[in-house]
Amino acid sequence: MKIFRGIKHPGLAPACAVTIGNFDGVHRGHQAMLGLLNAEAAQRGIPSCAMTFEPHPRDYFAQKLGKPDLAPARVGTLRDKLSQLEICGVDQVVILPFNEALASLSPEDFIQDVLISGLGAKYVLVGDDFRFGAKRAGDYAMLDNAGQALGFDVARMNSYEVHGLRVSSTAVREAMAAGDMQQAAKLLGHPYRISGHVVHGRKLGRKLAESAQGANDGFRTLNLRFDHWKPAASGIFAVLVHGLGPTPVQGVANLGVRPSLDPRDVNGGRVLLETHCFDWPAQLGGEEAYGKIIRVELLHKLHDELKYDSLDALTAGIAKDCDDARAFFASAYTPSHTSSHTETRRQTTRDRI
């Protein structure tokens, strides 16, 4: 899969079948749409293209208005969005920077400048609630009329439902905000997951307690940055970690801002996913995990983030979380809850994100 920032690139295909959206979470509705897009692209002998935006348009307007609460919680990072689009078989992704210039573009100019001149669109697939252009003035009827006049096909896909529930990024966010990771997995088609490079932290976890072997590595964690200030999920979770060895490793993770730590921490102010593995892979030694790309699946929420008054209280809290996560894996979890997706078939592109 090829990835482009903007539409002024010589590597862009001269013609394509395109769908447009934020694709936050790339849920089952998105997956169904992308499947249809790929089929239509193959029928026409042209590549499929997903066009998305960074930042999310609602992030942009929330910042412009000085009202951060208007920004939606983010299901996935850009890395995970691109990873999922690749798994869905998309040939190219175009990331448009959502800025004042794009926000003020009229629907007619969006069609001409972006779809026709920029992408060479021959087929455009949109959702049933699609709006575009300045002040969201463009709709499906306008796009369809333009297609007939300018020579590209336009199609609309109805909502995708699971047991009568419309699948949407909003529904995924609501499930995650409620801590219902099983419902989120049903909507996503797989357990909720976050991936990225392991980064350095304060290395406080390994000092909180000693392991059973007596080594001073206590609650050592793998740290991933979540590159958005408002994640859709937060709290303490039972997790599976992929990428450390041939089999996934069970653990417990904190997703959030770590209220018990000093705000001057090296990652202070950033949303971080801190994962403690129950069985640290021996081949990693003490420091070899840094820089590795791992994927963490958040399977079950234990509780919200808590603020502890002391390091002793924090240590006791983490120990209890470990016990509760182990109990989840022992009694409630079966391997069918996680996916054996085809993520390994194309890895080179996402490693550049």
C-alpha cells in the first residue's frame, strides 16, 4: 500500500476508485465499504484509494473555536488506521491535511481540484451521511450530478448494522467509553488494539517491586505513545501483547495520563499505554524491547485510572491489577476472543509511520 500526504505527488496513480472518510477505528462498516471499493476498482482495472484527513475535521474546528470538548475521542492512531486500511487491501491512501484552505473549499472546487485534478477519480464511493465542502454544503445528490457531467461514477453505501445496531465510529467510542471492550470488538471485527514503537519512560515500574527471581525489575512496562490527547478508551486493562516473540504475551496495561506520577515525567502530559507483561520474554533481556514495534490488544477493562497517594499504594494497586487480569485470563478469556488476522502479509509500509 502506498501512502501520500496531499495530492501533489508524481507517484499517485493517474486514475483511481476512491472513498472518502475519517476511518477512525476502521470498523466493520468501513471494512464492508472498502471491500466494495476494491471490487469496483478491480472491475475497472484501476487502484483503490482511501482518502482521509489529519487532523480530524472536528479536531480542527474545536481548536479554531477554542472549545476542545467538541473534538471527538480518538479510537485509533494514524499508524493503526493505516495498518487497518492496508489489511483491508487498499492500494493507496491519501492523507489530506485538514486546514483553513481545505475547510473553505467549496463543494464544486473540492470535486474539481481534489477528486478530478488531484486523484483522477473514476469511481467515488461514499456513505449514506456523506457531506463535503465548506459548511458541509455538498451532498450525495450534488456529487452524483457532478459525476454524470464530468464522467465519473458515484455510488452510495447504506449503513452497516450488527444485530440492529448501526456500526459507526461513534458507536465504537461509546462502547469504549463505557468500558465494554467486548462490544467494541464486535463493532471493530477484532479486539481493540494499539501499536507502535516501544519508547523510554522513567523506568519507575521496575523499581516498585522485586520479581520472584529477586531481580530489580518489578513491574517493568512497555510504553507506547498514543498520539492524540483524547483517547476513546482509558483505564486499566487485561491485554495481550504481540510482537515480542512467536506467541502473544498476557499482561495488564494502563492507558491514560498516569495521575500518580510527577507531571515532569519524560512523557508527562502525553497519553501513554504502559503494559506490564506477566512473563517477560527471556530473549529480550533488560533493554532490547526499546524501538520494537508491538501490538497490544485491550481485551477487558478492569477499572478507570486511579490516583495513588504513595509509591507503596501504587505498588499494591498494580499488584492487585495483575491478579485481576490473571483471573480474567484464567476464567473468562478464550483464544477465540482475539483475531488471527492477516496482518503479516504487508508490513513494510506501516513500519515507516
